[in-house]
Amino acid sequence: MKIIDAHAHLWLRQDTEVNGMKIRTLDNGKSLFMGEIRQMLPPFIIDGRNTAEIFLSNMDYAQVSAAVITQEYIDGLQNDYLQEVERKYPARFLCCGMVDARRPGYLAEARELAARGFRGIKLPAERLLLPDGRVYLTGDEMMQMFRFMEENDLFFSVDLAPGETQVAEMEEIISECPRLRIAIGHFGMVTRPGWQAQIRLARHPNVRIESGGITWLFNDEFYPFAGAVRAIREAASLAGMEKLMWGSDYPRTVTAITYRMSYDFVLKSTLLTGDEKALFLGENAKRFYRFGDLTDLPYIKNMSE
């Protein structure tokens, strides 16, 4: 089984601001995060550099062949670094560019990202519910950007606000741009009321759901995340298993569990068949993101075995 991670993050340093609150890299994996200190990375990453090389070591150990690198405003725009990462490791990483849609002018940013070779654009849409006014996904500039992406075959990676807040807007985008490939993150914000409405968007042919952050959302029950497996089963009943993709939300989730544990709970579950696990853990993502030949990684025994 070849495994693909459909939702992970990389950065060299966090140095940004969201809704007037600062996010800054500190030492030993910690960050100043919106007024409090949070463990953003495992504590052994003492310099705060969440690099491709560290992630590749985790991927090799966990036998994950490839990963889609998304972005989030809380990490700052990482376009320059991610362009370098994909150029350096084209067989292992597919990196999303990100525009700053919190202010006008992002259509030009999207055009520039496409010219630079990015094949997908990420939008953390939940961050567009701004204190001084909401940025709608169906605004004029936004729709121009989506039409441009559709015409140029760029995929759209998006994290939505919990529940149905932005579902109607997504329905309009899907109707206007039926060939735009869309991947909805955080498994529809599963564990929040109304999450199934986001899953139902994947009934459209061009839409997929990825599970980045699912172990964070089920953190209270912890490994082996039985509730998360039941949610995957429910989502499959709503949209089809062929519409669902695994994502880890690395590195934030691996402050609580190992990287391998972020998918191992799926492998060990008795609620999913072998074919369903293969679709969820890699085959669906390979088709959707159009990966070529995937790296074959051998299993390396631990010293404790």
C-alpha cells in the first residue's frame, strides 16, 4: 500500500499576525500564539524550523510516499520556501501556494503563483470571518480567482469554518466552476455541529474531503480514535469512500502522537475493509492530485521490536 498525506505544513519560521494577534516562533518547539505560549512543534525541534528534511525523515520512517503541503495564515505565507521544497523534492511533495484574501488584490497573487509553477492554491477560509467584516467566498474578486484556477487546472485546497457557515458559498463556487478540483480540509470540522453538510459537498464530482486534523479534533478520546473511524465510516455513507483522503495536519498533531499513529489507527480498525483503507490512505489522493510513480519505502524495525 502506497500512502499519501493530503494535508501537512512546512515553514522555516512563524512570524505573522492574525486578527491583530501575533504568532512568533520561540525555542524548543514553542510559539507565541495569539496571546499565549503553545507547543507548536515537538520539543526536540529546538530551533522552530519545521523543515522538509525533518518531515521527510518522519515520512520515510512511517512509510508515507508523498505529501501535499497546504498553508495557513497562522504560519504566515510560505510560498517562497514551498516553491524551493517542491523543486528540491518533486517526487515527495506537492505544495500549495497561498494568497492573502483578507485584503483586495489577491487575484494578481494567484496569477503570480500559477506563473511560478504552483499547481494548487490554499485558502484557510475560516480565517476570512474577520472582526471588521467577512470576506465572502462568492465575492467578485474571489469568483474571478476561482474561474482563473479552473481555466488553468489549479486545484483549490480549503479549510471551512465549522458547520454550514460557508457551505452555501461553496455550493455556488461548485456550480459556477464545475471543473475546479476542490479538497475540503479538516474532515469538514468533524466533532463540530453540522459537519455533515461539508461532507455532502463531496457528492459533487469535483470535490473531495481530506482528514487533516482529525486526530486533533478527536484528541479528547485519543488513540486509537474510535470516534474518528466511525466518522470516516459515516462520511463514506454520505459521499462515498472514493471521495475521502487521509491527511495528518503534521506537524501540530505530532506534539501529541507520533506521525505513524496519525494513520495507524485507520490501518488497525476492523470497521474498514482492506480496499477502503487503500482508497482512503493513498489511492484517492493519487488520482485527485495526479501523483505519478510513488516512492516505495521499506519497513525498518525499531530497536524495541
